[in-house]
Amino acid sequence: MSDPWVAIIGLGEDGLAGLTDASRKALGAAEIVFGGPRHLALVAAGARGRDWPVPFSLAPVLACRGQKVAILASGDPFWHGAGGSLALHLSPAEWVAYPAASTFSLAAARLGWRIEEITCHGLHAAPFAQLRAVLSKGARAICLLRDAEAPAALAAWLTQQGFAADLTLLEALGGPSERLRKTTAAGFDLQDITPLVAMAIEVTAGKGLSRAAGLEDSLFASDGQITKRPVRALTLSALAPRRGELLWDIGAGSGSVSVEWCLAGGRAICFELREDRAVNIRDNAARFGMAQRMAVVTGPAAAALADHPLPDAVFVGGGGSAALFDQLWAMLPQGTRLVANGVTLETESLLAQQQALHGGDLLRIDLAQAAALGRMRGWAASRPVVQWSVLR
């Protein structure tokens, strides 16, 4: 960092008064200052100021190479801010950062909450459904919101999802107009909300999603083509999801396996031949707040695999063939986890052949549920499922 041309400066609601000496020096040296209108006004950027374009783009900044540029961002620029996006396009020698306290830090300090015991969310550009994975009785969360209407909308969404919650509205934290107001999700009636707003949530009642593998089938949109809950639990156990990993879900059906993979912190590409089922996959991704983690590709999977990043794991839930497995075996890197399920005699034979050829484990899953049998009860057997799991 001998002479970086970009200074990424975290700014609080107290404006210039809250900047460190190093931040002030970098701002003073800048020929051009990028920021939102509120940021530019707080530092009196004057003729040097440049508003971010709408829709947001980094192109105006990148076009300024060779000049001294300051980027103003709220709080910590690398926590739901522009810092991470800029760093993707610049070499380490081109930029230097001067972070300030984030809204999350300020909110936790006002509330007396331990940050390591809560979750933090940037909902100013994301759906409320992203909260589904973390909400349960006793959970605490701090959320950045996009505008003055969003707090009421979030309160209504929480109520619709069956949660009771104590809410704290946090406005203009760290500045002279700072304000904290308390209410509840069901009784939200706050008015005159300052647009720079965050919401702290403490759930007092309501059931969230189980974090064990195998969510209830009824939670998913489906035409019946879905990996049923007990089999899905065993399938996810074999796939062994880890945070940040990529899954190829071939013959995705409803996308239920991909949804649970993503809830565990991964990403997924769903390959589905039928467009009507692809609609269900997208619906399920949205209702679980995983749309940003799940991509859907329609049409024959074999023709599209080479166009996508190589995965850490592959699930073949439908449409498996010898040709597909040969293609996968040839293209997947060593260490990739491959799991395939079959319910027909033909697929069972195919999976047995693949296990003999490549090794791995074969598991036969026989399930039965108690059901009425006249005036008594008996076991109603499901179709057996054969599962092949192997490490490439």
C-alpha cells in the first residue's frame, strides 16, 4: 500500500466530528468523494462530491484511476457496505480502509447485547425471509432496513410468520438525532421514522425452523416430486453440507434438498428438466430466503453441467443414467461427494453397477408408517429407496 488511490472511509451520523485523524487526512487529500447524498452533506464535500449512480454501480469509481478518491460508507464499509464490492475490483495496493463503528456495534452497545450471541442482517436490499433460518423463541437479531416504511412491514411479516417479538427501533445511531423506541411486532404503530433505521428483534414466542436435516414436507411447494423428509435427512447426512460449499442438484424436483443444503450455509445449482417444477424450486428458494444462494437451470442437465463452476458435492435425485455418471466421474475433481437415490428396479441396478465400478456405499432405505387398517392399524410401506454415496 505504498500509494493507494482509493480511501474507503467509514462515516457515522456525527459526520466529521466522529472521524479519526487518519480518516480526516485521507478525506482532505481526496480530489473526488463518492457517497450517498446524506454522506456528502455530513462532510460538506461540496464540488468534490459525487452521488452514487442509481442503479448502484462501481464504474464511476473505477474510471477515476490516477486520481485521489474517497469512498464514504456508513459505519464499517466491510459489513454490508461498499468495501467488499470495491475490494473485488481493486488490487490490495490500490485501496486503504478506515472503518468506523458499524450500526450493529452501536445498536448492541445501546441495548447491552453481546454481538457474538445475536445475528446481524442487511435487509435494506434483501427479503425478510432471510430471517427464517435464525428465528426461534429467545433469538435476538439486529436488522438494517431500507426506508421508513420497512419497520412496519417487518413487524407485519413477523406476525404473519407466527412470531411474537419485542422490537426496538433504532434511528440515526451515533448522531445528534439518535432515537430508540420500543414496541412489539403485533402492536407496531410507530410513526415519523427516520429513514436511516435499524430494528432489533427479540423473539418471545413462536417456532422457527428446525436445524436438523429433514424439514416437514408440507413446508415446500411440490407437485409430489419431492425427496420425502426421512430420505432427505439421510441424503443430506450423506452429502455432508458445509458452509460456503457448492451443490449440484440434478433432477431437483421441488429443490428441497438444495434448500436444506443452503440453510446449512452452502450454495446450490438446481438442474431440472421441467419448467413447471423449476417454478416450484424458485418458490421454495424464495419462501426460505435462499433465492440468492440457489440458481435454477432448466433443460437436460448433461448438456449444461460444463457451463457451471465445479461443485463440492453432487446429488442425483432423478434422471440418473450410466452416461450421466460417466460424465460426472470424468469431470468432477477428486474429493467431490456424489450421492444418488433410486426407486425403480432399473435405477437400483444402475446404482449397484456404479458401486461395483467406483466403490462407495450402497444403502437400501425401507420405511413404513402406521396407518388405519380397518378398525386396527398396520404398517403402510413406502417404496424402497436405494442410495449410492461415494467420494470421487
